[in-house]
Amino acid sequence: MMDLLDYAISPLNPALKIITFLLFAAVFLIYLDTRKYFGGNVKSFIDFLCLFALFMTMGSLLRYFGDGTDFGFTSAYSLRWVQSICYLFAGVFYIIAAKKLRTLFPGVKS
């Protein structure tokens, strides 16, 4: 059981990274498909969610490759920087989507 929880050797480690990538890729494709059914402000809201999902997909893919030292990156200039930037952009787009949602229906008060 302890081998299953050891990050360095557990088969759960790469499996969970792949599952996370596939989930975010599916979310991106669902948002992309949903865009065609709406227009105006709703479509704009979905666009920001689409960008959020895209950057989360890219970040999770880079997470799978780790530092990237296997194909030319160094520990100082690793893929983790790009991964962090992807997650940062995803967070920004998620905040913008949340703000867009608050103004989507102006007559509704919470």
C-alpha cells in the first residue's frame, strides 16, 4: 500500500496526471461546442470559460512532463515556469468569467 502512495514510484502519479489532462481537454471541447448555441453576452462568458479550460489543459499537459529535463530543459529553466504561467492565465480568465457572469443578467439581484 505504501508503494501506491509513494509519489516517485506510484502508478497513480502518471495516471492521475493523464486523467486530469483528459478531463480538462473534455471540458474545453464541451465549452467549444456549447459556444455555437449562444450569442451575445452568454457566448462571451463561455469564451472566457473556454480560455480557462484551454490554459488548464495546457498546464496539466505540462505537469505530466514535469521539469522537461528529459528533452532539453534544465532545472533552472524548466517547464514548471510555463506550467505556472498557464495556471496563472487560467485563473485570470476564470475571474473574468466570474465577473462576466455577475453582469450577465443585470436585472437579477442576489
